[in-house]
Amino acid sequence: MLKSPNIPSNYGFGIWFNKKEKREYYVTPLVNCQVKFYKNINFKYGELLLTTESPKFKKPVCDVIKNNYYSPMEERYGMFLIKFLNADFTDVFSAYKTFFAFYGIEFLKEYVNNFPDIHSCKTANDYLNLLTKVFKNSKENLISLQKDIRECVDFTYNLDNSNSYNDVYPHIRYLSHALKNDLYRYTNNTNVYFNKLFVNGTDGLSPNLANPTKVSKSIKDGKLSYKLSNIYHSTALSNIVFISLDEIALNTYVTIKKCQNCGKYFIPISKESEIYCDIMYYDKEKTCRVKGAAETFKKNIGDVEAYKLYKKTYQKILMQIQRGKTSPYSEKAKYFTQWKQQSQQYLKRYKKGSISENDLNEWMQKSVDKFDKYKDNII
């Protein structure tokens, strides 16, 4: 098999990108004192989530999550940048649960002299003490860096509503801002590795026996990939953040927006018109997309008479069936099932603007009146 380049995995931070599959990968030592990490499938992407919202470390024993360049951490394209933009650096616990829990602290070495060895942590107390010390020495730099990157993103995607250069492409605005503010200074502590073919594994392919047929098969099997970016390794957070910013900002198929519910930065997944984010930090967290959609639905039709009548009728008939006043096998119950589906379709049509409020109210009233002709047929 191909020999992997000598990229450190036990210190620092390595990151690379796959534009086509909209994924990014990273390798760094992660100390797990709070939760057990697992992959939650969000859409078609892997996602690392905490299993609890609590910022406190509850596990008595620490362990280092093992990952390397054959089995890296994986997440949706652009999430490192997004999580940094949204990170809460108010205190050590909020910083941990919004950023460091997912990416470790190895890239804070640019801010801390005599950086401690995280592999020496054996208990949650050990890691908390280490994290607190490192965070204290890094906090001002973290907030300053975040401010610089946020200003660049706001200008690039016109999120500050300044309307300046609004007719210029985002990637052009990005380049001008990065040049003017010398953001390229954040590239002086990064190693770039060009051999990326080994990342997804290359079992069965020996370099000295490589030929077009074998290479084609390895690509088809997903063991080789020439479409991955270079691998970037650094012990400087500023460098990793800028690399991620540069990757996203120069990708003309990607945009960054601010959620209209929580104000967090996010990258729309399916369409650029999305207004709510799907940012998650812990398992079973309700995203703004879920909450926002429900709230929008409520705001749009919550005061419409047809919707009020639908809710009232739905609860009434459902209660009759559950309490045995109406047989679940009766014609009334069958009509109830049919009526529910039709009502939801009409409500959706109203939300889309394909029917008027008067038409909706009229249909709903007529459909509800039909319940009167059915007998309860109690068994």
C-alpha cells in the first residue's frame, strides 16, 4: 500500500476538504472528559455531537479519542469555520461545549508558552485544570481573532447590511478584505502536504505496481481520491481558521448567512434562500430550522379562522375516538382520517399562496360540517 506522508497526528491540527462531497476532515488529539463522542447522521453527513447540553465534566476518567489520517474526524463542509464564528469564548465551559469539545486545544500553542501535554491527563480534573489555564492565556487572542474573521465574513457576504460593493461577487470582496487587512499573515505557521491519496486508504495498491487499470479501480472503490484538497497541518489556530475561511470564501457555490432565529452564522444546505440554521452541539437538540419552521407556520396561519377550526375539530374528534365515544372502525373515523390529510394539504396550499384565506375558510367550514351526517357507531 502507499506509504502515508509523515504528518503528525499526536499533536497539532490537520485539516483537508472535499468540495464535491461537501465534507471536511480533521485529525487532532481530542481529550474526552465530558461525553462519549459518536457519529450522528445529519442528512447524509457524519456529525460529532455531545450527548448532553450540560457544560460540566461528569466523567471521572479521561481518555484521548484516537483518530489518524486513515480514520479522521469527519463533518459537513465548512463546519470548522462556522463553529469558530459562533463559538462562545465567555468562559471555559461555554468555550468547551461550543468549540474545544469538537476540535481540541492543540492549535492554541501559538498563544501559550510551554504548552502542557494533554496525553498526561488521566482525570476530568486534570483536563479541566489544563484547559482552564490554556484558555485563560488564550482568551484575549481568541476573541480578537474571532472579531477579525467575523468582520471579513460580514463584508464578504454583506451581512453587515452596508450595501457597499453589493454588486461585486463575494469572493472578490473577500480577497479585497483579506489583502487590505493582511489576513494572509495567518499562513506563516502551516505545513502543506501534497500527497493526499492515502487519506481514504489504499489497500491492495502498491506504488511500484501501479497502472491505469489498478488506479481506476482504487478510485472507483473510494480508496484513492485526487479531488481532495491539500492537507494543512498547524499548531496555530489563526492559520487553521484562515485556511478554512479561504477555502469557503473562494468557493463560489457556497454562501454564509446569519440565522434569523438565533443570529448564528450558517451555510445553507439545500438552497440559498434558507433563513434558519441547523447548528447542533448536543444530541436531540432542536435546531432553529425545526423551531423556526414551526414558529413561521404559527405566525403565518395561527390567527386564520380555518386553522383554529381545524385544531378545534381535530382535538374534538380525536378525543371522541380515544374515549370510545366513536368507534375507530366507523364511517366517521374513516372520514376523520381522510379529512386530516385533505386539511393539511389545504393549509400547505394556503401557506404557499396558491389559495386565498377566504377559500381556505370556506373549504374548512364545509368539510367540518360533513361530520354531522356521520353517526358515532359506538361498539
